[in-house]
Amino acid sequence: MLSVTVAALACLWLARASPADPHGLRTLNGYTNKELGSILASIDERLRVLDTISAVQAKQARRLDVIQDKLDRVETALSLKLERAQLAAERLEHRLHMLQTSVQNSIKESGETIEKSHTKIVEVAQNLTNHIISHTHLLQKVSGAYADTWRRGLLLESLVRDGMSLVNVTRRELADGLRALARRQRDARITSADLEASFSRRLQDNTYKFDLKMQEVLDAQKRFVDSCQRVQLDDPTHVADVLDKLIDSLINKTASTFRELQNIQVNMRNHDTKVMKLIGNRPIQGDGACKRLETIFRNSSHSAFSEKELQQLTEKFIALTNRADAALQKLEVRVTEDAVEPAPPSDVTAAADQLLLKLKGIKYELE
């Protein structure tokens, strides 16, 4: 660029120095050498300035080229990155779409599951509420039963206290009576051996009567068992009449036995009262006699308990006879319907044997 400028200036100077233009020559001659030198110096200075400016511009142009190259490379890299980013964005958008679809499906399934779970929870809560209500009613009933049981326990406790006080009073009265009996026996000069012998003799007589009545009951039971066995062995003739007579006789004997037992019990009580009145004014002769008398009283209470048990067993025996009557009637109907077929076995004989064994055991205990 500087060479172009110098060439242009040289052309201008030649054009000015050319003799073809007289007007220019005249103008040129009007200048002095000094002015020409100053002009050339200024031109030279301007040329240097222009050279500096052109160098700066060239340097700037090179820098601009470098910057442009860098910008092109950056633009290329950015375009590649942008394309990659667009591809990644498209893939990400596709993944987001798939994820959104899967999330929507999952949300839908979760919603259905939550609804089912909510329904089940409501059912479980309802069941729990019903169970709680039922348990509440049960607890109320239990609390009421516990309160009733507690009240009854307090009542039983008061009854036990009253019973214990009554037992203590009875023991004291019995001890006082035994002491008075011993004093009366000592005053009447009757020995404990004689008293024990008379009392034992009366007890043996009553026991003998009781054994006789028991033997009558056992004989009636044996006859009843024999009649049942004959019925089971296909002997149904006159079964109903015989059974009615047997039941009537058994009821009569049982009633008479109970009456006689009651009479025996009344006689024993009267005898005890008479004995106590007889020996009431006798003195105490020793502890052995009192102990023997207490043993005799205990044995008499045990016999009374056995009589109660005998009464219960006799009631069971009467119920068993009623069952036997019904069984024999059924057996008679079957025999009349089919005389060839044998009668089925009945449990009357076994029950009667068991009752007989119980009565024998009671008899042995009384002996």
C-alpha cells in the first residue's frame, strides 16, 4: 500500500514537472525550493504516518483474520455441539415421553391399588370397629359378671364367717356338753365302758336293721335284674305285668325302707337325747372316754351321710327302672313284630350291675 502511495505521488510530481502544461510550469516556478522541501517533508511525514497506519491496519487485519479463523472454528465447534445437544435433547425428549407414559401408567396402577387398599382398609376398619364393639359388649358383660361374682364372693365370705362362727359356737357347746356329760357320768357313777357298751349295742341293733333293709333292697334289685335277663333271653310272656308288679313292690319297699330309716334316725336321735339326759349329771372321768364318744358321734354322722347317698342312689335306681320299663315295652313290640329275630342287647343289665356294686360298696362302708 505504501508503494502504491509513493507511485501516485511520483506520478503527480512528474505531471507537475511536465513542460506540456505551461500553466503548471508557471505555478511550479512560483514555488521556491524551500517550500518544495517543506512539502516533501510533510509528504514524507504523511507517508510515514500512512505507513504506520497501514502497518497497524495490516496488523489489525491479520488479527481480524486470526479472530475470524478462531470464530469460524468456534462456530464450527458450537454448531457441532449444538447438533449434539439437539440430538441429546431429542433423545431426552423421547426418554421423557417414555418416562411420562410409564409414570402415567404407574400413577394409574398406583391409583387403582390405592383405591383397592382404601377399600380393604375401610373393610378392615369396619371389621375392627365391629370387633371392638363386640369386645366392648363382652367386657361390659364380663365386668358385670365380675361385679356379680365379687358381690357373691362377699356374700359367701360373710356366710363362711357366719358358718365359722356357728361352727365355733357349736364346738364350744359340744365341748361344754361333753364336759357336762362327763360330770353327770361321774356323778351317776356309770363307767365309760358301760356307756360305750350300751351305745355300741344300740348302734349294732340299728346297723343290723339297716343291713336287713339293704338286703331286701338288694334282693329286689336282683329279682329285677333276673327278670331283665329273662326278657333279654327271649322270654317276653307277661313281661309288662311282672314288671309293673316288680316296680310297685320296689317302690313300696323303697318307701317303707326310707320310712324305717327315718324312724331309725329319729330313734337314734331320741336315744342320744335320752343318753345325754341320763348321763348329764355325771362327773368327768377321763379324756379317753370323751375321745371315744366323739369317735362314736363322728361314726353316726358318717352313717347319716351314707343314708343320704343311699337315698340318691335309690332315686337313680327308680329312674333306671323307668328306663327299663320303656326298653322292655320296645322289646315286647319288636318280639311281637318279629318272633324269630333275637332281641338286641340292652344296657339295663350293665347299669343295674353298676348300681348293685355301688349299693354293696355302701353296705361294706356301713359295716
